[in-house]
Amino acid sequence: MAENHPKTDQQWREQLTPEQYHVLREKGTERAFTGAYWNTKTPGLYHCAGCGQELFESDMKFDSGCGWPSFSQALEPGRIDEHRDVSHGMIRTEVTCSRCGGHLGHVFNDGPAPTGLRYCINSVSVQLEKKEGAGETSGS
Ligand SMILES: [Zn+2]
């Protein structure tokens, strides 16, 4: 539960794009493989698109093939709240930003070691701040 909830629904509508509002405030889900970050490998920090809290680091991002940005863990404990979600006939664990309560996505237990977790996050819920001096390295 978001203890701090300083913004009204109207303020969120003014601050966020319609897509961000739909996902963050109405718990929507962007289509797989359509988001800005599902295939991004750029080093940097992922901030909450609602309040700017730092949530994930690019080092924790992995290629899950699911079509959404996937992370094996949050930047720090306490950045993300978990909620049991029984919508759509499934039992899942919803994850939200601990500061603004914005819906981010879901966490699953099929991620890589050592956490075994897969935070499946909507691209529109986060904004990537590129690491300073992180050049576009060519090739692999
Ligand atoms: Zn937030």
C-alpha cells in the first residue's frame, strides 16, 4: 500500500501520458515486444515513471524473451511492494513502486540464479537514465 499518496487522480492524469496513466494507475499492461525497453541493454538506472524513484539497474536486467523488460532483482529492498493479484483467473504477484504506488508489472519465480526471480516490468512504468560515459559499444 502506498502510504504517501500526495497526488490526486487529476494530477496523475496531467502528469502522465495516457499510456503511463493506464499502466501505472489502472494496472494496465503494455503489449509484449512493443515497449521502449524490452530489448534495451544500455547501462543505466531505471526510475519509476510516476515519481522518479530508482527501481532497477541495467546490470540486473536479463533477456527473458517474454517481450517486457525483465530484472532479476530490485535496486534495493523496499523499493518495490508486492501484492497478491488474482485478476484474469491467475494467481500472480503484482509489483508496485513503494513510493507512489504505481503499478509496474509482476514478479515470477522463473528467473535466473541467484534470486530465481523475474520482475516482468512494463516499459512505460519506468524511465531509463543512461549511465554517464556509457558509450554505445559496437558489436559483441
Ligand atoms: Zn513511483
